[in-house]
Amino acid sequence: MFEDLNWKSAFKRAAFAAALYVLFIYVMSIAFPETFGASTNLVSTLLIAVAFFIIYAPFFAFADRRKKRRLAELRTQKKGKPGARPGANAGGRANARTGAEFDTEDGEEAGADTLRGRHNPNTSRKKASRRRRR
């Protein structure tokens, strides 16, 4: 559960969040001394900042690990099937544009080309319509 956690960056982010909290309290006590100045003292502000640090450090570590794992999954999916969402037309259904059947096992089209029923960006519709008019 605790493997692959990057604690160094998590501690940096948590320290930044705690420092941002202390800075916010300081600015608010300067801007509104009657509201923030009398009710807050330095010790309570620092204790709350330390609590933020303790809570945020594991949160940032787990969030960073989840982000790295998700990006790695996306990279492997894109490497396996270029330009296609995995499982989008799987299950033996026919392609709506070409009418070709898909294999049920891996979702690939039987005899599929690289565009797989998409618009070909190398053709111009204007040129094709001019040719038809001639």
C-alpha cells in the first residue's frame, strides 16, 4: 500500500500548503485586525499549520502516485492501439460507417486499415465537388 510513494515532493507540497495558510492568516490579521488579530495568536496558527502539514503530506503522496499510475496506463493504452479508445466498438458489433464486423476478442476490425472508418484528412472535399461538377 505504501510502495512507490514520492515522499520528498509530497513533503514539499504539504510545506507549501502550510506556509500558504500561515501567510493567509498573517495577511488577514493585517487587513482586518479587529476580526483576525485578537482571536488568533502565533502558537495556535502554527499548530494548525503543522496539522495541515501532517494531513496533506500523505494526501499529496497518494495523489501523486495515482496520477503517475494513470498516466502510465494511458501511455500503454495508446502504445497498444494508436488513436483508438480501447473497447469502444468491441463485442462483435458492426462498424456504422463501413459495415465491417469486429472480432469479439480484441475489438479489432476484420481487415481494418489505419483510419478505421474515420474521415481521411488527406482528401479535400472542395476538390472532389469540383471534379463532380465538371
